[in-house]
Amino acid sequence: MPLGPPSSAVFLQNSTAGFVSTPGRTPTSVTVHPVALFSILDHYLRRTDAQERVIGTLLGTRSDTGEIDVRSSFAVLHSETAEQVAVDMEYHHTMYELHHKVNPKEVIVGWYSTGSNLNTYSALIQNFYSQETAPHQAIHIAVDTGVVEGENAGVRAYVSSPVGVSPKPENAVFVPIPCELLFKETERSGLDLLASASSTLSVAHPSTDLDILERALRSVSDMLDRVLTYVRSVLAGEVKGDPAIGRYLMDTLGSSAEDLEKGGFNASLQDTLMVSYLANLVRSQAEVSARLALTSAPPS
């Protein structure tokens, strides 16, 4: 989204007096959740033809060990030309205040951009976000959409470091740090729905609880088949056994076997069925109460 002439944008070259030093702990790793990634991709799809890239603010949490958890993001209006770059700071602050009212635990951790081009303007934007995250260091996530020929889709995370005897905002080097994509179990059904919609031409529908359980059981069955194939190959002398895999299987399957012997699986299954039964019972009672209320209501 480009900026119009009457916007509240501030030209970063003119507004920044010097490099902002952030004495906080340097981020060691970044975890990106699907909501933030989908928001970035949606922002990129809605860009104008004149925009080569889009930028926005990253929101999340940070730990004492330097791990950054990016949970959401929002777009920021900006404009880039050959001579200057401008960012609408008032829009950025307004959006953050609105988001902070809904999610007070999430703070600004950095910014994102699409594409893999890191230039002087990127250093200026990084310096601006370093002011927003001070005393902590801001991170930068570059999302390659894969639409440019010769570039693969992917996500990379960076932190900046000043360069030169007298550091300036535009003189900085971006240092890559580990980055991974992570989703919660509650988000699995939504991601599976999106994956099924992209692989088939038919309209995808939300999966029921039984469908999710069926896919989970099939996945577990396939993994067990692979484990059995590997173990049999090792016992037959066809494949050299890996001690690390053997210890991992012993720790995993050993505890599962003990739970099975103690009846832990049956007890857990009974608990699940009981919760499902009680939920259906409460739902039925609520529907009956609603119908009785409508029947006993006096005619208007």
C-alpha cells in the first residue's frame, strides 16, 4: 500500500539523527506462527503493481534466553523511491495501540518485508524499529514469496549490527539467526484444510472430529510401519543400526508399553468418551430449554 501525498509519513533519512544502540539481549532464535505468516502473505497479495515489496510490524513475545516468538503482524504504509523511503509512523502507532488492547502480552519485536533484497533503506527501517523495541534489539524477517524467478519460497530472520567507526543508521549489516515455523495443535485442523484445498480442485470443507481422529490414526499407523520396517532391516543385517535411533525408540515405545500394561490408554479413551457424552448432553439440554422457553412465552 503506497502512501498518498497528505499522509502522516515521516522520511526516515531526515528524522533519524544517529544509530540507535540497543543494549538488550541479542535474539538467539525466532519462531513464526501461521497467523503472522498468512498475514504477511495476504499483505503481499494486496499490494499495488508499483510496489516491489511490502513491510509491516511483527508482534509477539521474547524470553530471557533471547528466543523470539512471533505470533501476529500487521501491515504498515510505506513508500520507496530511488531517493528516499517514508513510513507512516502515526498509522503504525495507532495499529499497535489497537492490537495492544486486544493482546496486551504481545509487544513489538521487529518488522518484516517481502523479498530477499536488503539495502540501505532496510537499515533505516531497522533503525526505526530499534527505537520501538528499545532496550531490546529488533529482528527483521524476510519472506521470499517464490514468485521471482530463481528464488525459492522461504522465511529468514536477521538482526542488525552497526558498521564503521562512527555508526550511522544506513550503515548496518544484517546477521542471520535461526528461524523456524511452528504451529499449535489447535491450528492443525485449519492448516490441514488449507493444504487439502491447495491440492484438490474441489471445495474444501472443515473436517469433523472423527475425520481428524481417522487421519491421526492413519498417520500413527504409517509411522509404526516405518519403524517396524527399519527394526526388521536392522535385525536381518540389511541396514546398520543407529544407536541414537535405538535409544530414542526405547525411550518412546518403552513408556508407551508401560502405559498400555497399566491400562492407561483405555482409561484415557474412557475419559474422552465421557467428556464427549457430557458435552452432547449439555447441548441437548440447552436446546430443550430454548424450545420450552419459546413455547411458554406469551403471544405478543
